[in-house]
Amino acid sequence: MTTLEKAKLWLSDTFDKETRDAVQTLIDSNSPDLEDSFYRELEFGTGGMRGVMGVGTNRLNKYTLGQATQGLANYMLQQFKGEEIKVAIAYDVRHNSKEFGKLVADVLTANGIKVLLFKDHRPTPELSFTVRDKKCNGGIVLTASHNPPEYNGYKVYWNDGAQIVPPHDEAIINEVYSVKFEEIKFSGNDDLIEWIGEEQDDVYIDACIENSTYQNVGKENLNIVFTSIHGTTYTTVPKALEKAGFKKIDLVKEQMIPSGNFTTVESPNPEEPAALEMAMDLARITNADIVIGTDPDGDRLGIAVRNLDGEMQLLNGNQTNTILTYYILNEWRKQGRITGKEFIGSTIVTSDIFFDIAKKFGVDCKVGLTGFKWIGKMIREAEGREKFICGGEESFGFMTGDFVRDKDSCGSIVLACEIAAWCKANGKTMYQYMIEIYQDLGMYYEGLVNIVRKGKEGAEEIQNMMKNFRENPPKELAGSPVEEVKDFKEQTSFSVSKNETKVMNDIPKSNVLIYYTQDGTKVCVRPSGTEPKIKFYISVKDTVTSEADFKDKLKSLEAKIEDVRKDLKLD
């Protein structure tokens, strides 16, 4: 079926007049958007379904959301026969999120499913927490994380509070694609909706503090600057910090106003220094020790602390997670809580320093594919045998304990501020503490390269790039021969020196390649599951003996990452 034929199907009476008129305009104007709006169906990726809002099968709208929810309802009615089914729904600050939240609730209640619907914006991790706290069968959050304003999205959680993974995800997708648009039940039953709000915040915040607090040293003397970057955490983080005992909290007031336009930033992504500029400016005025920002749905956190020159510097995700993980495990060891049956969680694109940290403290480090749903899967599969302590991934996500089964900025922020306060009370900065960890374990440094290719042609280009890297792997990176090639799509690990291939079947198939060189450099190549990007994760390592040595090694490792970029022709 051609794109035009698919578009004309949306001119039938199944679709409302507003939708029909918008599709007709695309057809009449021969708009280039017509192709991108209809050439495929939105897919569930590592973060669920995410896309540009608008009409069409490849857009997020009333009908694609309705189809997804009807398919989910059909599946849940099969899985939980005879039970009262409950689903919690949250939504972020994006355009249409509130309306989409009610629309999704209507489809569920039209199918006889009870809904716990937040009255207003709430962070994604609070939704994950609520699924378990309220003993729901599942959860849905309307969010597109840190994507541009024209995006929205839809993430599905199962009854353990974690995002869906196999076999549920594939089974749900099959149900979704078997739903015809005319079969969607839009006429909801408000009697089946329970509205939730501030009272649930308090329960969630208490759990964050309980799972993220180890000591109360110097909290009253720590100067904090926080920004929600127009996102959802205005509802939780300031309250959590105050309740945890922090006294000096300055908010970037202009950015505490929820807005789907993200009016003060180009991108509401705390991974990017530009998103924290206003917070950094405020930190200079208040002489802050730590700056923290969160993304729109409140699961990621960016942290800036004072470097060796006294300037505020944004830590990358691996650095933040290294500090948090090392501190937690050290506290667990001091409290005598490590028995050898504990583990931390990581992902294949995250720094290998987490293996070193786990080894030092006598715990296991389990690794999964990109996305916290895989860490959630680890926790579920280990229940009753091994205790999960904490987990993180390089994309600025971390969680403490298993009370939330997704990355959680609130608990992580409470923990990070405790560490910063403890460091200050002991005459050092969080940055210096990080260097001490590197002196102990070795210094890892990372770089991330994103190549954006939009639309159908862009998707094909990314596919061809992956094909080329798979068929023609680099022989050498930054002067060091490539020793191992891991192909997670083929589930193979090839040793160059031994000319030997081994099967890897402990991690599900995924379109990801990893190259390891003889000197420990690691490069991971992966198309994004939620954005029109191909990502290159570069990790290099060295030893470090002092703060002065750290400065020198940092320069050499930055230069090495540039050499890797050139060898991969990413400039």
C-alpha cells in the first residue's frame, strides 16, 4: 500500500472531522510531511512509543494512542481474567499530555478497567512507584523525556512497576497492531477513575528519603541550586530536599514554571550544559556547592559541582553514577550489609568502571541492554535470591534501591546532596571525591557522539551505517588494535587475536556493536530506539595518582577520544 493510499484511509468516518481535514490538507498541498506521517507505524522502542504529534500512523495522536491502549486493554483482560484490573496513569508537562492522559484513561475505563489518574503533572518515577504501592496491574506515562517540544510519548509499565520487557512487550505490540481504528473504545466511564495527587507525593517522597539516606552530616551547610527545567519535578524535589534536612535550597524560579515549550532552553536535557546555564548563573551568585537539573518527566538528573579550579562543571552520567555507587557500597560495607548475595545494575553502553566497583566491594554487577527496563527485569528475576542495591546508566539515570523500578531523579538527588554535604564537612568537594575513586580503581573517561538523521531517508542511512560497521569493523582505534568485536544482533563475540567466535546468549538480541581495543578503549555503536539518531559511546581509561596527575590524564584522554572519533570518521 502506498503512503497516499494509507493516508486516504484516514478520510473515512472512523476519524473525527479535525483529523480528516488535517489529512486532506496534507494530501492537497502535497506536503513532504505526508510521507513521514504515514510511511510506517510508530513502534515500541527502548522507551516505549515516542514520536512527533500530528495526524498519521507515524505520529502520536488520538488514534495511535487509542490503538495502543485498546491493544494493551485487550492483553490485560487476557492476562488478568476474573480480576479487578487497575492501571495508574501519569503525564508530564508536554503539549497535549493532560488531554492524552484522560483519553488513555477513557479507553481503559471503556474496557472496564479501573484507572488511578494523577490530577496534574507528575514525574515518571512516581508513576513506577505508584504501580507497586497501589498494587496496580500496570501503568502508563505520557512523556517524551527530553525530546523537542513537538514530541510526546507513551510508556507502559507492568505490575512490578518496571517498563514492559519480553514476552509482554512483543505480545502487547501484536495486540496493538491487530486493533483496527474503528475498534477503539473511546467512550470512557468516569466512575472507574480514581484521582490521585499530593497525598501520593508524600508517600513517594518518604520512600525516596528512606532508600537514599545513610547519614546526616553537614546538610544544613550545603548550598544547593535546583531547576526542574520547566518539567514535573517542581512537584517533588524541593519538598524532598527540605524533608531530608537540607536548608539552603535556591530554585531557578523562571524554570520552575511547567511548560511544554521549555521557553528558557533550546533543549530540556540535563545532559547538555546549556540546559543548566541559568542554574549555573544562580550558583555564581549564591556560591552553590552543587547544581542539579532534571528532564521534563523527572527521571534523569544532571549534576554540576566545583572542579579543581573552583568552577562549576557538569559531570557526565558515568561520573555521577560512579560517585553515587561507590558511596552507597562503601556505606553498605561499613554497616555490615554486604553478604555476597547483592548486585548492582548497569547497561552495555555504560562505563566498565562499575565492574571494578562491584569487585572492590564484593557484589555482582549485572549488565543489560540500554534502558532501565532491563535493570527492572534483573531485579524481578533475582527476587528471593539476590538483593538489588542500586543501578545506573550513562544517560544520566540512576536509582537507589528497588522501591522504584525505573531511573529516579528524586531519590538520586537526595543521595547526591548527602554526598556533597558529607564531602564539604570533610573539607573536599564531590569532584575531589571522584578523583579519589579514580585513584583507587583507575580513571575512566567517556565521550558521546550523536549523529541525527531524520525521516525515512535518515532511518535508511542509519541502517546502512550499522550494516557497514558490522561488515567492516575498524582494525585500530587511537593507535590500539581492536581485540574484540561484540555483535548483540548476532549474539556473537569475536576475538581478533584468537580468530575465534563465541556465542553470547545471556543478553537479548539488539542492534548494537561494541569494539574493545587492546588498551581497554571501548566503543559502542547503537541506533536510538526513541530518536532519529545513531549513537557512538566512547570510553577510554588510564591510571591516576594525584589531583595534578588527574588534570594531565584528563587532557590526554580527551585527545584520545578525539582520535577515536577521527578513526571512525565521525567528524
